Amino acid sequence: MTATTEAPASLPIADMEADSLLGSFPEGQRLVGSQCNACGCTMIGSRVVCSSCISRDVSRVALPTTGVLYSFTRIHVGNEGIRPLGYVDLDNGVRTLADIHEGDIPLRPDMRVELGVDDDWFFVPATGEKRKV
């Protein structure tokens, strides 16, 4: 009699593709998101499975270009100086970690921010944000 102690193994499924988070859409350059067609969950990045229900029925979508700065910090990076980094809650509820370009308006939690793009993507205080005195 032969006893088998090995169980069949399933292959892992990668959560995200290796594509950039920035994509071209009819509206222009936007952050790439995925929306689950089974449960409606929206996620950042080009996903192959839903992070909520594990469905493989996901579609590529453009994420909003505006949101609210949830929290931020300033990282001191050697000779490069200070790098503001923060969590942004996009207008559809997706939260992402992003570089923040401060400019002449000081950062504060709950301020409106908008997507900016040059060589990479970042967020800046939204047009209309005023300096608090």
C-alpha cells in the first residue's frame, strides 16, 4: 500500500500586471485602474484579479484626476532635498501613495489635489486651493 502525502498545488495568480500606473485614455493621461465586473470594486493598477472577490472578470478604467490629501510626510533624501509623499483619496474612493509637489501652497490633510504629469505622475494642490493665513 502506498500513501500519498502531497496535495495538488495551484499556481499563484499575480495581483497586478507589470504595466505603468499611467495610461492614455480618450480624456488624456490618467492613472490606470481596474474595476471588477462581478462586485464593482475599483482598484489602482492593471489587475488580473479582483482584490476583493478574487474574480478574474476585471476591466481597465481611467481613475479620477482629483482627490483629497489624506495624510502626508516630508522625506529628507540626501543631496536631493525634501520629497513630500502622501496618501491621496481619489474622488472614486481609491487610495494611492504618491509624490506631492508642494509649490507655494503648504500641504495640509483634507486639501483638494489634482494629478500632474511630467516624466512621471504626482499630485499638486488643486486649482482654487488657497493659502491658509
